[in-house]
Amino acid sequence: MKNLEFHANKVNTLKIIDAHAHIFPKKIAEKASKSIGKFYGIEMGYNGLVKTLLNNGKKIGVSKYLVCSTATRPGQVSEINDYVRSECDAHPEFIGFGTIHPDMPDPFSELERIAALGFYGIKLHPDFQEFYIDDEKLVPVFRRIERLNLPVLFHMGDERYDFSRPVRLFNLMQRVPGLFCIAAHFGGYKRWDEARRYLKDGNVYFDTSSTLAIVEKEYAKDLVEHFGARRFFFGVDYPMWDHEEELERFMALDLSDSEREMILYKNFERIFKVRA
């Protein structure tokens, strides 16, 4: 890591939890990764395989990974959840999030199954799944998720689409204030100013993924200060980004050691009751 010499001793002793990683079965990993890259107009760094994730994270000492995958069709849901569960069973360092699809005929049964399978939460991608976060018909679904005490990791933002705007998460939180949300990408990929305006308060946490390579480090630091370091998790968004490069970008932020430790692992430990 080119710019980390100054922090070398500190980095070698860091505890790190990666709070945002996507994994795919071998038969579709390459295709799925390329499809994501095409959607965002970027070249993907990796292939989405579990082995590659573990090798990449090992370079910076990641001890735990929040792993997930998104169903783009209702018929994919149970198969994806079974796959993520099997990988969590095979890898104790994995903390699995299940998924549902808003158009599936009975999301409530799958939510109960997700809870029974021991998943830690739900991952939703409104842009891929083409639903509005604050759609009135989904309020009962989110109320069930709240009752099951399952956090929801939302992909947030993207100036090309209206599905996952931060104001829509704000609207949902007015209806379901007890829902625990993680607003990925500093609250809204390329809609960070809107996130600042609407997500300052409430039961919302954030992750650092898919942002540090795009914004100026001073702006990223300002977002951390605006929302509070206690509300952030470190996330890489594998297979999009490289663990070493993302840690380098994070360590370049002018944060205190205590703030870094909170974001890199302590907040996640506190919320999810796991140890790095």
C-alpha cells in the first residue's frame, strides 16, 4: 500500500471487518461481476468468487465479512439465500445477509425463513430490483422486517435513478421508525448532499463502500463528522474494489485513531454482537 508507510505499524495491528461484500456461485460469478460493471460503467476489479474475496481481504487482515447477494428476479430468492447460507456454514468468518424481491408473491414466508436460517439481516438493491424504497405497498414488508429485528442494508443513491434516493429512505423511516437501516455508500452514491440533508438523524448507519475512490478525502471526512463516526462501518463492495486500495483511501482520511477503530471494526462488533 503505497501511501501507508507512515501508518505501517498501526496497519499491521488493525482489526478490520469488511461490512459490504458480494459473493456469487462459481457457475455465474464471472458473468455476474461483468454485469455489475456494465451497469455502473466501470471495469470490475475481481470475479466475485469466495476464494478471491478471502485472498484479497487477507492482505489487509480482514477477520470478518458481511456477505450478500441480490435477487434481480423473484424466482432467484430462495436459491440465493440457500447459497449464501451454505457459504456462511463453510466459512465462520462470514456474516450473512439474506435477500428478498419486492415482487415475490409471499415475501413474509421468506423473511421468516431468513430469520430461521440465522441470517443477520437483509440486503436490498432498489436500482437492480427496480422498486422505490418508500413504496407504500412495501411498508408492511418493512414492518415485518422490523419485528424480526433484521437490519436492512440498502444500496443507496445513483444520480441516474430515482429508486434509492436518500429522501426515499427518509420517507420510509417516517413510516417505520424502528427499522434498522444501513445506507450504503456514505448514504447515497453520487447523492451525498441529499444524504446529508435527509439522513442526519434516525435509526440509520452507513458504510464507506464505493465512495472513497470518487470523492475528495476532505469531503469524505466531512461526511463522517456530519453523521458521526459511531454510525459508520468499513466496507469494500467486493468485487468492485480492491481491499488494499480501499484501506489506503480510508487511512488517508484525517480521522483520529479512535474514529478509525470504530469504523473499521468496533461499531460492527457493537451492533452485531460479533468479535473481529
